[in-house]
Amino acid sequence: MSLNCKDAARLLSEKRDRRLSWRARISLRLHMLACKMCKVYGSQLDTVGRVCREAGLRAEHNCPGELPDERKQRIKDAMTRDPRDR
Amino acid sequence: MAVDREAPSRDPSRWVDEHGDALFRFAVLRVRDPDLAADLVQDTFLSALKGIEGFRGGSSVRTWLTGILKHKIIDHYRRNKSEVLESDLHPEGDELAHAESLRSAWKESPASLVEDREFWTVLTGCLDGLPEAHRRAFSMREFDGLSGEEIRKVLEVTPTNLWVMLHRARTKLRRCLETNWFGEK
């Protein structure tokens, strides 16, 4: 039943993607009571998840980069061409 | 007099100027290759033009175009399988997730981080450090919130392999953010 930190880290990731077995949930909870590092680790994974969800939503405004002018022109040309030639 | 605010955007000749940069940024965060992102944006506009009858105005033009782009990205993953290396999946390859001593819980709020240009540079740099297959899985899961089941269908991997890939990606990304952002503060 007792977990090492490596197993705990794996379960902390997996619980973000699926429902863990009750056995795994209890082992993880016990480990987290005793291990401060894994607790911090788990909260950092939460932050990674929340930041990335936010980044996914804000990317169209805030992600660095823009469509180069030359590509914009090419796309406009392709859009005005006869559909059969595209 | 009633003004239809959506009217100008429905004119396809203005799409590229009004939405081109936004769609490009959406794509480039996810695929991390500017040429590929531009190609996907081009495909999106051409498909949208062809399917313009299907746009009924229930959502904004931007939302409609973004939905098409999401499909283009997933189609790209399907058509161009990324090799999953055996070494990327071997559990023994797992590094101890917090081998270095952890400073403390990260305090900055996600909402303020994504308004910070420097943070974006660090985040995208860290994404570039992930193996392609891991980044694809991570991106669908964390940026778009797709379920494991949906991601497995796109990547054609077993549940166990997907969990390993996501665990690896998170471990590496967490460490990279710690080193280059949170630890610096």
C-alpha cells in the first residue's frame, strides 16, 4: 500500500486524466499526508494544468507571432481563385 | 436603424485581415511550427469559403473559423503520425519527478500569467523541448481539454501509453517552468 515519490508523481498526473482506483486514491492520500514535497509537486501540476487551459483560450490574442504578410496575400489570392483551380 | 454588427466579418474578402493573425496564433501554440501553422490557417479559410453556406450565424465568425482550424490540426495529427519512441514510454526512464528540492507552491495566477509576454516566450520554449508525440497529447489534453478517449483515437495509442506520455510531458514542462520562470522570481 505504501507509495514512493515516483509512484505518487505518476498517480498525481494520472488522476488528471482518469478516475483512479480506490486503492490508488487511498495510497496517494496517505503518501501526501506524509510527504510535503509531493504536496507541492501536486499543486504545481495543478498550476501547469490551469495555466495551460488559460493559455489555450488566450492563444489567439496573446501567443507571440503573426501570419506573415506574404502568407496573407497568398491566402487571399487562393481564396479569390476559381474553386476548381485551388 | 438596426445595424448588423456581424455583417462586415461575414464578407470573406475581409477574413484574412480580421482573423488571420488570431487563427495563426491559435495554431502556432499547438503545432509549434510557423510554416505548418500558416498552412493549416490557409486550409481553414479555403474550407470555410467552401462551406460558407453552413455558417448560420449562431456563433461569431471567429468561433466558427476556430472550430474548423481545430479539426484541421487533428486531421494533421492523424495523417502525419508522429513516431512514439520506445524510450519515451519505458517506465524505467521516469526521472524522479521532484528530484530537485521544490521551492514552494507557485503563487502567480494563471489569468495574469497569460497576459505576460515574457511568460509566453518561456512557455512556448518549454513546449518546444517536448518530444513531438508527447506535445501533441499534452496539447490536446491541457490546451483543449479533450478526453483521454478522444486523444487515443487521434494518436492511436493504448490508455497506458497515453498516461505515460502525459506524465512525461507534465514532468518535463513543470521542471522547465520551474527553472526558467517560477524559480527565477
